Amino acid sequence: MSNEKNAYEAGLAGGDRRVLASAISAVENDSDDASAVLAAVYRRTGNAHVVGLTGAPGVGKSTLVNALIGEYRKTGQTVAVVAVDPSSPLGGGAILGDRIRMSDHALDAGVYVRSVASRGHLGGLSRATARVVDILDSFGFDVVIVETVGTGQAEIDIMHLAQTTVVVSAPGFGNVVQAIKAGILEIADIFVLNKADTSAAVAAERHLHEAVRARPEGNWRQPIIPTVAIDNVGVPELLEKIREHSAQLDPNERSRAATARARQQLAAAAAELASDQVNRRSDFEHLAEEVLSGQMGLSDAAVAALELISTRPYNP
Ligand SMILES: Nc1nc2c(ncn2[C@@H]2O[C@H](COP(=O)(O)OP(=O)(O)OP(=O)(O)O)[C@@H](O)[C@H]2O)c(=O)[nH]1
Ligand SMILES: [Mg+2]
């Protein structure tokens, strides 16, 4: 384990892209190397600005990310993109499309684009994404952009990993306000109305303004930025707003996203430890029998199992 850890550590610190790719595959597949990778990135994270970008399929997220990469590169910052696709666990069409739409930067050493899929289990996608973001952060990218499709709970969990959340909508994708579900409306820092070149853009923008104005006022007023991603229109303004948002984050808020990522991993590691013990230890047999016979409810038995783990440590 420590040999593997050292190899990953050296490879990642040395800027080796092949090591980067295999580190990401290891955490994505939860392979034997995953813990060596996590040990290698540990304490090297917390420098990247993590930007989450979410919205319904087809609103133009990848086109926008491609344009944003270009803006970041003009200022010399390096950018990694994580394209998350919860709908197709094994990758596929959407991800291929993402690759093509971001291909402007395929030869640029300051840019890295990678897709992530989950291997199925609940919460697996946000955990894998948290780990991939940490790897890219430790690799030294200045900015990590996480693109997710849709506006469900999985996206909200993933957006918690970011310091700045951009919610993208477009006219012609139903009522833009309804399309932006309540949970997402809460966590959005910046709204983008893409495809501002199409008809109904003016009405869609007005609806969005009304919805945002109706929200209680906080320290940060969520701006609405119209863009035409295919022509780079509004993209410099978007970058400016992302910067403004990042600059006004207080240090606590900054570390909140890093803490949220660590917490995702802690939850997963704790669950793994607990399930390992419940599965293997003979003293859990009676609890299982009580659940089977109906003497004890499942959640009561789970609480009892956790108590047993903490009071009677594992003795292999
Ligand atoms: N008219 C117009 N079309 C755009 C604009 N931005 C993107 N498109 C087009 O919209 C289509 C979808 O763009 P994508 O960038 O793939 O959208 P996406 O949100 O990443 O889609 P998924 O990854 O499938 O969810 C493409 O054909 C783009 O060329 C825009 O500002 N105006
Ligand atoms: Mg896309």
C-alpha cells in the first residue's frame, strides 16, 4: 500500500497525466488502488476553485464549459473539467458529445477533461465525484469545473462539493423557473440563461428575474447572465461573476466545500466499516434473527448494531 501510495504521490506531484488518469479510474471503479490514491492526495487539496455547473439536458452546459475554459486560459489559469453523467453508468453518447464540444482544448496542456460515471450504488456518484475533484485539486489545477446533467437530489449533493454553483437554463426547455427545482434555486450562486439568441429568451429571462427577486435577500445577490455559448457572448461576464462570487466567500465558506467533500468520503468509509463488521462478526447474528422474526424493527436494529460496534470493538 505505501509503495503504491508513493508511486501515486510522485506521479501526481510530477504532473504525470497517465498517473492522473489511472488515479481517477481507481477511485471511479473503487479498485484496490483507491485507498492508495486517497492517501496520496490527502493534505494536498484545498487550492483549486471548484465551480459546479448544472442544468437540464441540452441547455448548452458543455458548450458553455468549452467557452469558459477559453476565458480561463486567456488569464493563464489551468482548468480541469469533470463531466458527471448519472443517467448512463457506463458512459456513452452524452460523454462523447461532451468530449467533442470541449475538443477546442484537446491539445492544451493546461486543460484536462474527464467524465465520471458511478458503479451503481446509492450515493456512489457524489462520492466518486468528490474523490475525482480532490485528485484534480491535488494535481494542481487552478479551477475544477464539475458539469452535471439534471436537477435531482444527486446533482444537489454534487453541487455541495463546489464553492460556486452555476445553474444553466435555456428558453424552450419548458418553464425555466419550474425547470429549476426548488432545491437547486436555493443553492445557485449564479444563473445563466443560455441560448439568449433564440426566441422566447426575453420572456424566459423576465421569469427568472421575477423568481430570483422573490427570494429573500442574502449577502450575495444571485445574478442572471444571458449567454450565447456558441458565440462566446456573455461568457467573459460569467467568468467575472464567478470571480466576484469566489472573492466574497469568507474563509469558512471556502473550506465548507472541502469539508463537504471530506464528509462524503467519511460517510462512505464509515458505512463500509460498519457493513463489514455486521456481515462478518458472529455476534451480529442474533440481531439479524430478531429482525427476521419481527422482534425488532430494522432501524432499531441498525442503531443497536452501531452501539455494539462502538462498545465492543472488532477482534478479528
Ligand atoms: N442557438 C444556440 N444553441 C446553442 C447554444 N449553446 C449551445 N447550443 C447548442 O445546443 C446543443 C446542446 O449543447 P450542449 O452543450 O451539448 O448541451 P448540454 O447541456 O451539455 O447537454 P447534455 O450534456 O446532453 O446535458 C448543441 O447543439 C449546441 O450547439 C446557444 O447559446 N445558442
Ligand atoms: Mg453536456
